[in-house]
Amino acid sequence: MKSSPHLVLILCLQAALVMGVFAALAKENAMVESKAIDINPGQLKCCTNCNFSFSGLYTCDDVKKDCDPVCKKCVVAVHASYSGNNKFRCTDTFLGMCGPKC
């Protein structure tokens, strides 16, 4: 069977179209995933209880009397009802490596 140059051209164009569709879908999925995790671009001064993942993201589970100034989402971790000395934890997700231990 002899192949026609037009048939080869059509098959190449069709393959390029399919690859373009897959590339567009992959780009859209990457944009959705980056919006799903709010990454704090800052760096904590220190972190003893660091949860590092191989994706390059980490969170710090330290409970302190106050949060690091770079922290955007500081939540009460321990309620001290009578003394008023609450303990806080930064719930931000950071990009990079964990800092030194506190």
C-alpha cells in the first residue's frame, strides 16, 4: 500500500491538534492547583515541628505565645480561659526548606 503525502500531512496536523489540547488542559490544571494552596512567600525565623513535603512545601506545627510576624493565618491552638495566655500556631504553607529549630 502506497501512502499519500496528503494523508501523512493530515495525520501530522491531527497529532499536533491533539497534543495542543492536552497541553492546554495540563496548563489549566496547574493553575487550579496553585490557587488551591495559598502559599506564603515569606520565611519563618525558626520552626521546631516542621512538616516538610517533597513538593517543596512545608507547614510549622509549633505552638507559641505569638506567631511569627511573617505569618498570615495565625490561629489559637490552646485556649487559656482564666489566665488569658493563649498559645498560637501559624497555619500558613511555605515554599522552601524549614528554618532552624527554635
